Amino acid sequence: MGELIQYITDPANTFADHTRDTIVLCLVPIVLSLLIALPLGVLVARQPVAAFLATNVSGLVRAIPTFAVLMVMLLLLKQIGFTPSAIALTALGVPPILLNMIAGLRGVDPAAIDAARGMGMTRPQVLARVELPLVLPVAAAGVRSAAVQIVATVPLAALIGGGGYGEYILNGLSNEANAIDLFVGAVSVALLALLTEAIFAIVQRAVTPAGLRAGLQAADAAIGPTDIEAPREKAA
Amino acid sequence: MATIEFVDVTKTYPGALRPAVDRVSFTVPEGAICMLLGTSGSGKTTLLRMVNRLIDPTSGAILIDGTPTTQRDPITLRRGIGYVIQQVGLFPHMTIAENVRVVPSILGRPASEMAARVDELLELVGLEPGEYRGRYPRQLSGGQQQRVGLARALAADPSVLLMDEPFGALDAITRERMQEELLRIQRGVRKTILFVSHDVGEALKLGDQIVVMSEGRLIQQGTPVELLAHPADDFVRRLIGGNDSILRQFEYLPVTTALEPGTGEADASDEALAADATLLHALLRMMQSGQSALRIERDGATIGHVSLASISRQVQAGSASTGAPVTAQ
Ligand SMILES: Nc1ncnc2c1ncn2[C@@H]1O[C@H](COP(=O)(O)OP(=O)(O)OP(=O)(O)O)[C@@H](O)[C@H]1O
Ligand SMILES: [Mg+2]
């Protein structure tokens, strides 16, 4: 333990810089995934063909190992460092959010949308006042799982010079004498993943409208979006 | 206030073999309640949704106050029309109060101005505001949700109301209360109402006129009295009367349908019956007083009389295969 603290506080190890780099390398892809997946979800959800394509391509992308994506990015961009890493991690983050957006929007009670249109809401009003509030909890569940996946994968980015905790791990793996590096890297990533999970669980709860909260469920719980990415929440 | 005119309205859904609504023409006068009656799948909902342009007709036109709806912007058109949808469709993430004031809110009215109006509307539909305004739709029974749907449609005080089986999920007692409320609203500011119902009693009670639909076509249009007295065909007779045809006529036909001139055998000194009383009222009065004829008054003046014989002739005429003309109106 003392050894650990010594390692972390040793300026030569630049732990603070590594932590900052890791967080930036996580945050940027999370934000990019959101910026891509949320509008894309809205655009394709009501178009059967586009939604089918988006769902299947997302599934496909998820099946490709992140390691392979990193290598492809490296080859494609012909550079190492932050940019290819961030793009690869974004590719990891988009599918879970997009899938949940599509499933969530399609799960909104058609009668509610019908009533909204019937009373004279414009398309943007239907989206802002009815669809988005109802889909937000489902989308947030997708964001949560995307974020945790990105954090868990971030050490791999060190392979193509992305920096962050992954450097400790690579260091540790390359030389048995550096076991402490490996340990610090792995523990830090694990803690960051747990923290991310906790933060996004709170966010998810916060964006769930009171009328949809689990505790409220009365006799007919059929209304409202289906929660596919976070079955754990059901029990809450 | 608005007149709604259907001119040769036809709607064929893409891929459908026959039209869901087939060359339907009729007019709902300003301030009238028009009941749409018909078997399931006869095109009632389709007809209703063409009024606020949720569906556009394949051919024909719908005119509101003389202007074809297709010439109006659908959004503005819909904002002036209250719509109670068949599946209720409350917004699950909004409280009951938020649901009720959603139409005024999209029209830009601040929530603070609406608080009193929301409570008034909740009371109108028989939901204690203090108990229900802060609840969410999931915490309400199906019938209570349906009543919130009605309050929501009334919130912006539209001059046209489209109601698709608005009382379908209500028990007989609550349903009757809601019907009374609707008639009470109608006695104040009169709205032009298109009301889909499966309940013949409801149609006879609420309707200024009834439109009977079958397989997309308009079979008969008329007042409840006209439909009871002269059903256009067996379909209408079965729909309206069923086995209770005679009972229905006693219940809904006014005494004027069996009116005969003069005072006949009625005792001039006896208390007269008002012209808007039903045949059932007349029979009850006769049984109570032991007389076989009653003088009928309108605005204090005797307009004729009814007798057991004239009532019996009228009721038999309405139940027979060929309807006899209404004696008097
Ligand atoms: N969106 C649609 N696409 C294709 N066909 C439809 C659509 N909506 C209704 N139909 C068909 O049109 C016909 C009339 O339907 P409509 O919903 O107007 O009937 P309805 O009289 O309201 O019936 P109910 O009393 O059961 O509500 C039916 O045969 C129905 O299957
Ligand atoms: Mg219907």
C-alpha cells in the first residue's frame, strides 16, 4: 500500500497527467458518441429500412474486437496518438446508444404520439414534449453501458500511443521488474470504470421522468419505453 | 361554433381492397351533437380523423364553416379541434394537471394561468383535483384515464370536438354522469361534436342527430326520433332496436310523435303533459291517473292529445318492416 502511494505521488510517474489523459480520452469519445447516436437515432427510428440497417450495422460493429478497430484506425489515418484512439473508442460507444435510441423511440406508446399530433403539436413539439422525455431513460441506459465499455477499453489505446493508464500497463507487461506499473494501471482503470458506472447510474435515474419511475408502476405497466440495456434497473 | 360538412368523402387505405369510408356525405349543423354509430370496422374512426387531417381523404372534401380542411394548415386546424382518441393516449411522463393543460401550453399559455382551469376541468369529469392533479397516468384506472382524456380535449375550449368512444371504459353510473356533464356543457357554449359510440342508448340520449355507418357507407342519417320511427333498413332496425325496440321507443320518442289533434277523450281540466315528455312519461301518467288520453301542452297552450291507441299505433309503426310516417313533430 505504501509502495502504491509512493508510486502515485512520485512526480517521475506523472500520475496526475496520466489520469487527466485517460479521462480526456474517455470523455471525448463519450461526447462524440452522444453527438452522433442521439440525432441519428431520431432520424432513423421511424424509417423502417434505415432503422433495420442501423440496428444491424451497430450489431456488426459491436462484434468487431476493439483491438482490430484500433489497428484499422492506425492504418487508415497513418498516425498514432490521440485521434485514432478517440475515433476507435467512439466506434465502440455509438452502437449501444444508437440501439437504445431506436428501440426506445419505437417503444413509445403510439397512442400518445397520436394524441400529440391530434391536438396540433408540430413534429419538433412531438419530439421535444413527448418522444424525447419518454426515450431519455432508455437512451441514458445506453450511454451508461457505452461509457463503461469505453473506460474499460481505454488501456488498449496505449498500443497506438493514445496515452493514459494504458502506458503503465504496457510498461508493466514489457518488464517483470515493473509489476507495480501493471498493478497501478489495472487498479486505476478498474476504479475509473466503477466510478463511471456509478455516475451514469445517477444520471440515468435523474433523467427518468417521475411518471416512469419503477416505484410508481401501477396495475398496467405496459406503457413507456422498454429498458433493454440496463435490466438491473428494473429491480430498483 | 362551426358547421362540419362531409361531401362525398372517400378514404381507401393503401393496399386495401375496398374503401374504409365510401362516398359519405352529411352535414353537422353548428352546435349539434352528431353520433356516429356502426359496427366495428365500419369506418367511424377513419371518418373522425379526416376532420382534423390526421388522415386526408382519397377523394371528396370536408368543409368546416364552408372552408375545405385541405386549404387549412393542419397544425392550426387541429389546435382548434378537441380530439378524444379511442386509445386515450395520455402522456405517461406528465402529471394529470400537465396532461390537461398541454394544449393551452402548446398555444403558449403559461401554466400559472391554467391552474384554476385545470381544477375546474378535473371537477367537471368527476376527479377530485386535490387528489388527482399531481398523480401520473399510471396511477389511474382505465376509466379515470379516459376522463382525463376528455378534460384534456376540452382544455382550450375548442368549438369542434371529435370524440372516439370517450366513455367506452366507464361503468354505467359514471358513464351516465359524464353524459349529463356533456349535455350540460352543451347547454352553455354549444360546440359542434362528432361522437363515436357503440352504445345505442348513448347515441339516442346524446345525439341531436345520428349517422349510422356500415362497411364504410352511410346507411342512415337522422334524429334519434327519425331513426326509431323510420329505420331505413333491417340493419338500422337491428342496430337501434334489437330486441328492445319497443322499449327504446317508449324511452326516447317524445309524445309529439303520437300526437292527435284536439283534446279527444282527454279531460280538459286534467293537468297536461309537456310536449318534450317521452311516450314512457305519457304511459306512466295514464297508469297513475287511470285515464286513457292526455292533453299535451307546449308553452302553456294545448297542441293536441295522445291516447293509448295513438301511442300503440306509433310504436307498432316504428317496429314494423315499413315505417309509417311520424304523426306530428
Ligand atoms: N391505418 C390503416 N391502414 C389500413 N387500414 C386501416 C387503417 N386504419 C383502419 N383501417 C381499416 O379501415 C376500416 C375502418 O377502420 P376504422 O378504424 O375507421 O373503423 P371503426 O368504425 O372506428 O371501428 P371500431 O368501432 O372497431 O373502432 C377497417 O377495415 C380497418 O381495418
Ligand atoms: Mg374506431
